[in-house]
Amino acid sequence: RRGAWVRGRMSRALVKGMADCVIGDTEEARQAFERPIQVIEGPLMEGMPEQRRNCRKKCRKWRRCLGLGLPEKAVFIEADGSESDLKNLKGKVILVNLWATWCAPCIEEMPDLDRLAAKMDGKPFRVLALSQDRGGAEIVQEFFDENGIGHLDVVLDPRGATARAFGARGLPTSFVIDANGQVIGKLEGTAKWDADGVSHYSPSPIPLL
């Protein structure tokens, strides 16, 4: 239960960090990403050595992502079959979400991502929901149509090359890339992506309980 609580803090920290990135406060974003690590090392988890070890392991992997450049080959396939490179998207904060239509947790958070994309329309921010489905754009578009997803682009990583380049271990996995092309956040699992903290540009929107 305590591990799940820490995981929730990591999720909220990622959302807050995204908001800080969008308003250009990269340093505040980095601090937001570091706070769950401080909690793990604090007195709250004294007497829970196994849970602390597990959380440390997750956070070490998480921390290794901070400040890293994009993988050498981080490409995706557009709905029309053309290939695009994440490096060409500099100038915007990018939320890369690796998902698939057969992944139950992915399906659960897709409406949140869609609402986030709608709220952030016209701002220097893009939600890039990279489908790992191998059936092509038609399968993804059909899923979007059936579930009322109208603000996300159909983009594909059908062979999982970009997911492997990012070191993703499962789905859903999300990465935050700042406007300079630096990977500054990673989350394995779901999050409340349409939280007001991101869409309202607040400098401190998500309380870290």
C-alpha cells in the first residue's frame, strides 16, 4: 500500500513538472521530479526496508531519465504512413505516451489524454500518443472513433523501435520532453493527465501530499 502511495506521488510530480515545463520553468520541473525520491529516503518509510528498496529501484531508473537527450533514433509513423522524428519537434513540450488498444490501463487513461490535448490546443505543448499496435492506423482510428477520442493524432510505433530506444518496459509508459529536446520525466503506469495543474499553467498546481 505504501509503495502505491509513493507511486501516486510520482505520478502527481510528473504532472506538475509538465506544467512547469510548459511555462518555461525547467528548474522547478526538475525539483518536482526529485521530491518523491526525497520522500523515499525520509522518515516516512522507516521500518519498511523491502518497500524502500523497491521504490529506490524505481526512482533510480526514473532519475536516470532526467536531463537526457532524445535517443539517437526516436521516430514515429504518421497516419499517412510518413515517418517523423521527435528531434524535429523542439520548441514544444512533448508528452510521449506509449500505449496500445489491447492494453487495459492504456484505454483507461486515453480520455484524460484526449481532454489534456483539447485544453492545451494552441499552446507550445503536444500529446504524442504512440500506439504500439501492429494493425496500422485504421485500428487506432477505429478505437478513437468508438471511444470519442477526437483531439489526439493517430501516430504509430508499430515495431516498438521507439519504445525500446526509450527503454520502456511495459505499457503505458510516458515521457516528458522539454522544449530543448531533453527527457525530463518518466512514468510507468497511468496518471491523471487532465489535472488542472497542466492545463491552467499554474506554477504549483498539484499538492504533493
